[in-house]
Amino acid sequence: MKKMYVFFMLIVFLCITVLSENYTFVFKDVQLFYTVSNETSFLVPDGFDVLCISGVDSWELQKVYQNFPFKIVSLDDFTQKSIEAIDEGVYKIVGTKEILFYNPQLSQWCVTDEKNKDKIQPSTQILLRNPKNSVIALRARGSWEVIYEMKSDGTFNKNVQIKGIPVGPTNLYLVNEYLNLSPVDYVESTKLLSGTRMASMDDFGIVAKEAIVSQTYTMNLGKINFQNTLMNVRISQNDILSYEDRNVINFSLYSNIPNYTKTQIIRHTENTKYNGLGIELPSGEVWIHEEFDSESFPIKLAYIEDTPVDDSLKINLGESWDVQYKIEKMSDVEVKSRNSRIVDFLITVQNYSKDRQIVNLSMSSPNIEIDKMQIEGNYQNFKNNSEKGKIDIIFDIIDEVRIRITIKTVLKE
């Protein structure tokens, strides 16, 4: 992993040296910033540490201290006072305008006025010897996440929220991986990422180039002014033509639920162009909107798993208020002569609302298949999409439905 990481940095350096621009890669757990310099000194921005430097004969780091008034004190003077930590080795003395800090140059504890708080920690300066388009790689805490919104009329917004250290104008890329944990080949990722640049700053907020690079979702936001520690940007807005909220009943060969239980509501949406969507959907939170007095409000927070184009988007909306079910296992028999197991269920579903509801019975297990089935009650639009290894039954329920279903499976040798 370390060799791969270093090789990844070298490829990035080559890309940036040729382009002579600032680049920022925000992973799920870190922010990497690359800048080109021909100066013999470079002041590291607050919040960053130095990853590595290329294009110089040698380099070294030195601390830069600022001048401000302070006095040396003894910690014994503060045993009866309350202090609050505000930084490493820096404390606020509660009820005063004084700051207590440790001075490493004197190896002494000191006190200064709170107006000098930002001068206490020294800055880091890089001294560069014979720089020739030297590339400076910096690292800081950073992260990003996708936040979606879905309204009842099908409006679907995709936003990204970015946390990091402001660096000014930069080419910004988002990578859907944890830098220090993922085994993904970042060398190939960076080669491809560097070739997907956007035309101008005018593209930002209108078009974000997305790609699956080395099986990793990546996003190029182009050249932007990264000037805030928190940014929220809308990437796209789509109008979904249709979706279904299904009352899902997941069960197995071992299920036996004698008391009525609430179903799980799963919203099913085809992630296709013809359904008004058809975009890459990396995992993230989704706000579900509902309308009150003709106004749309986000009232429920759910989650989206990674969903590629042409797959089915499924959002768990939680338990149903109106639809409940119970499962009674009537028999469970092994037929040794046929090397099989036959399980008989009676599934009762109740709809307590005045509206028609969609119910989805689901089971997944190797070698299972329906032996026989009988359904009674008030229902419509019955569909049996089951096949070997999967039970998938969908219908509209009016009030009560009873399903007697016998499932058989082949036993292992």
C-alpha cells in the first residue's frame, strides 16, 4: 500500500508539473493539495502538513514564530482556576481574557492576552534549495459526502457537501474512497482524473464531470475558488417520471411470526434515462420531502446505497403505519427420498388505510422455488416474478389478503 501511495504521488506530480496549476483531491477522510512554486521559501497554510516535495535539490522545514507580549507563570498559580483547552498546549482561563500556553522555546508555561491567541502556534515555512517548478504536496483533514433530496412530485436533487481547508482557486476533484484504507490503484485513477478537466469556472455548479475510475466513483468540479471550510453544491436536478413505495415483507425458511408486524416501506425507482434519472448514485443520505399546505418540506432522512446507472434505486423509508402482516409456519418437512425440504406458510397481510397499498413478498436463498401457492382476499395486479433462488411476489392490497405458499428446496449432499 505504501509503494502504491508513493507511486500515486509521483504521477500526480508529473500531471501538475506539466499543467502548472493548483490541484485539490478530497477523499472521504483527507484533503490533498498540490501547488507549484519557484520561490525559495513557501509558507504552509494553517491546518496543513507537508506530505512531500519534488523538483528541488533539497528542502527543510522551519518554524516561524511571531512576536507578542507574554509573561512566564507557574502552573501552581492556576490550581484554583478553571481552564478550557482550545488547542494543543493552549488553554483559555475561564472568566478572564487571558490565554495559558506552553512555550517550547523557553520550556515554560506562559500567559498572554486572548487577542494574541492566533499568534501562539508557530507557522511552518518550507525552505527550498534550487527549486525548478517544484511541486509541494500538502495534506489536511477533509471529507465530502453526497446529499440527495427527493420530492413527492419526483424532483430529485443531487448535492455534494465538502469540508476542508480553503486554498483559493484550485482544480477540485472528489474521490469516493478512504485514502489510507482503500486498496484501489490511485495511479490509474489520477491518470484518468487529470484528463477530465472542465473548460472554465462558468461550468461549476452547472456541469460536474462524473466517472467510474478503477471501480471508484469520482467527480471533477473543475476550477473553483475554494474559500470556505464548508461548501454545499448542487450537482444535478432530475424529474423522475415514476416510483413505487412498496410494503416489503422479507422472510426466510425459518420465519414464524405469529403476531402482526409492520412492513418496511421501500421506495423503488428505476435509475434509467427513460425514467428521468439515469445518473451515477454514490452512497449518501437522502431527504424525503412531503407536502403540507402545498409546500414541500424535508421530513424524513434515509440512505442510498451505491447505485449505478440502469440499476434499481431502493430507499428504505422505515416502518409502515397502515400495513401489517403475520407469518405462520404450517409445516416444515424433510423428504429424504427426494433430497428436499418442503416448508408451508400462511401469510396474512392487513391494510388499515383507505388507500390501495403495494405489497412485495421477498425471499432469497439458493435452490428455493415455489411448489404451490393459493391467494385469497381483496387484491389487484398480482405479479409473480419468482424464479429459482428467489421469491418475488407483488400485488395491490385493498384490505386483507391471505397467501398459502409452499416452498421447496434441495438439501445439501
